[in-house]
Amino acid sequence: MAKYECVDEMTIEATPSECFESLIDEGAGRTAWWEPYVVIEPKGEIPAGQPGAEMIHRASPDGTTDRYWSTSRMTVRVAEIERDRRIVLTEEDGDFQGFEEWTFEPMDGDRTLIRVHWVADPRGWMRLWSMFGGVVEDHSLIVREGLRGMERHVAQRRRTRG
């Protein structure tokens, strides 16, 4: 069985706190800055941003590379959390099983280096699709588009707050 691993990094115009809060808001279903690439729905009783919180992540066919990702779905659980610094998510059910670690490193000014480290095994029918390649490249594309969406979201939030 294939195991995939990749690390994506991007510096965005936002503080670590703004990045962290944006990710929590997305997991809680209060925002949709990752669409059309990923749609996130909260699941269960534990609020987003707390260990044990669960979300359903599903790829949107409107924003993917039009390969197998267009139907990808998984349940993600918050495993570890350090406010404004780090979140570890485990992928426990669905097309991939593994983890994703998000870190938020302050840079000069109000910029943050976000690092997303993903390690996962394909499950179910995704095992077959993954043999055609492109899994890491597609995951990286979706993460980068999400980070651009986060940056736009933070900029809009700043404008509306004055």
C-alpha cells in the first residue's frame, strides 16, 4: 500500500492568531474560504478548536484537478492543539488515513509562515485511483489554494473591521 507524505509552506499576510482563528472558523463551518477546493462540515458535539472535535472534509468537483479528488471524503479529528501555533488533525475515516500538522510561525510584520505536513495512506477505492499518480501534487495544490483563500479571508475581515 502506498504511503504519501508532503510538506507545503506559504507565507501569508496575516498574524499567527488570524491564521489559527481562520482555520478554526473553517472547521466550525462559520467560513468557506477553502471552497471551491474543500468543503468542511462540523461533525459531533465537540466545538472546533478543541481536541476531539470532528469535521467532514470533502473535495468539491468545482475546484479540483478533476481527477479522483473530486469525490474524496474523510472524517478529520483534532488530535493536538497549541493556540496560535499548531494543530494536528488525524484522518480517521474515509479515502485517506493519516495525519496533517499545521504550524504557524510568525515572520516580520504581520506575516506568518504556515507549514502543512501531511502523511496518509489511501483507503478503499482511493487505493486504486492513487496508482495513477498525482496524489501528492494534487494535495499540495489544494493546500496552496486553501492558504490563498485564508489570506483573502483575513484581508477581507481586516477591511470590514476597519
